[in-house]
Amino acid sequence: MNFCKHIIPAGALILVWLPLAGWLGGCSPPDRRPAPPVSQSFRAMGTTVTVSVNPRRSGDLPGLVRLTKQTVSDIERRISVFLPTSEISALNHAAGITRIPLSARTYHLLVLARKYARMTGGAFDITVAPAAELWGLHGKAPLAPPAPDVSKASLSGAGWENVELTNQAAFLRTPYTRVDLCGIGIGYAVDLAVVAAREEGYRSFLIRIGNHARGLGWPRDHQTWRVTIPDPFLHHLNLAEIDIPSQAAVAWSVRGLRAPRIGGRIAGPVLDPRTGLPVGSPALCVVWADTATRADALSTAFTVLGPAGTSSLLNRFEDCSVLMVEDCPPPRFWATEAVCELIRWRSRRPAEVIPLRPHSGKLSARAAGLQPFPPARD
């Protein structure tokens, strides 16, 4: 009999024995969890910009960060009210005097802002800029809250009927009209960066600027991009981790986040275009949409309108999902259908989430306390 074919090779004994020895020695099995996304951050537009990529595409990160910096810096220098050389600053300085030619991107953003003002019955309005300055959102905050009649008076030049857009130029019809694109400009910057990255061949990444994010592809195999949103009452805590489906965007507005406190009162960051006063409730509004620009504008408008007013608009924005947290004891949570599937709660878990459903019938701006949007003049 040939015994050689029944002998186990020494190498095989070692291969079998080593895992067994590791197990007997109490060693834990190897960590098979997928690697997290690879990220890099920088400052722009007054906040933090974070670019993340799938760990398998980590080599894409340096080029993607450079491209994002270029894109975001370009739109910031055009639209920021904090830069005296920007196109929007020039437009505000020429209010009631002359028309200002604009770059294609700035003009396009103003057209989009007008579109969302019309679609929300004026709840989104970039002409509240004088009130924002009054409340310290553009610089040094006052020592005491402005009186309600002073806030109202600051809006004497507000309203889209005072903004004329024609032939890639803009004119502010009164010397008291000012515009501020902070409520839509960051979302627009996210979209520009995503489009630029896609045109350069990048296929799996997330770009986040402050409270705005949009992803493409997946952070890991068969998973979605995720971001954390702050607790609206305890900003140092995270309320939840939320999913961003591929090729979707999200934006959120949090009361008091990066806004001044004046005499114990939180000044924004969202102002009511009807009164010029900071919105007190809801304390949080999260909007998922197909673009970050859309999510940005609607998170502002829905914050102004609250749950009831938002319900009257949802038929116009069937592609959007919304989460709201009202400031009342205890806080009330509102959400459109299926939103809870995108959320993993952290600091607090609501006992109940009230369905946020569209009202039947057409939008009534007067029912929401807003003036009907004036007809276009161009």
C-alpha cells in the first residue's frame, strides 16, 4: 500500500493550525465591516465644506477637492453680500439708480429665486435682506431686538415686484430694495460642484456645504450617503442620522444655528417676509429634493409656513420629502410619507410622528397669511 498519498503536507498543517491557535488564544475574528468614506474639509461661504468619496475611490479625493474649491469660490465671489466686490453687492449699491449686468450663473440663480418665491406664495423671499441686516445676520448684532414696527418698516422695499430681471441684467426698482441669496445660494453652490464633478468623470462622492448636501453613487457597496443633523434644542447633540438617496439632495434649517442672540432672543436664521421678524417655530425643517437648490429654498419657505402652510404647498412639490420639529412642550414631529425610513434617531426619539399630508385643492396664499405673488413684468 502506498502510504504517501495519505500523508498531509506540513504546509497544510500550519494553515489549519494557525487559525485554530488564534481561536484558542482568544483572538477576535478579523473586522469585516466596510471602510468608512474618505473625507476632506475646508472653509468657504462662511461655513465648512466637506467632500467625501467611496474608500475604493480614495484616489479621487485630491482632484475632487480642488475642483470643489474652484467651483464654490467662484460662485461665492459673485453672490456673497459679505464681499463688497460681488455682483450682488454691486446690485444692492445701485438700487433705484441703474441696471447691473450679471454673469450667467448669478442671473440664473436670481431667476430660480424668483421661481421659488412664486411657487411658495412669497414664503421664500430674498428681498428680506434689510431685515436680515437689522437683526445682525449680516454683521454685528444690535444690543436689543428691533421693535416689530421697525422690522416691518425695513421691508418697505421688499417684494419681487421691485426686482426686474431682463437680458441677463437686474434692476432694483426702489432705493430701499436689497437682495440676499443666503437662503438659496449655498444649495446652488452644492449643485454646481456636483455637476462640475460629474462632468469631470467622478461617479461616487458626497459634497456638503454647511446644512446642504448632495451625493452621487454610494459611500460603500449597496449603502446610501448619510449625514447627521443637529438637535434643534441642544445644538451640541445630533438629533438623527439621515440617508441621502443616490442623486438626491438634502437641506435643513435649524433655529438659532449660527444666528445671534439679541436680548435673550434667537435672531434667525430664517426671517418671516411678512413681518421681518425671526421665525420661532418650527425649530427644525429638513427637505429632501432632486437638487440642493430646491431643498435649500424650500427648507426656508416651509420654515416660514409651518406644518399647516407647508401642507398647502406639498401638491406643488410631490418630489420632495419633509421633516419638521415644532417648538412646543413636548416637541411635535411632522413628516411626509416614508421619511422615517431615511432616519435613525440619536438624541431624542419622537413618541409620535404626525403625517404631513398635502391639502386638497389649490394653494391659497391668503390662507397662509401671505400676499399673492404679483404677476411677472418681464
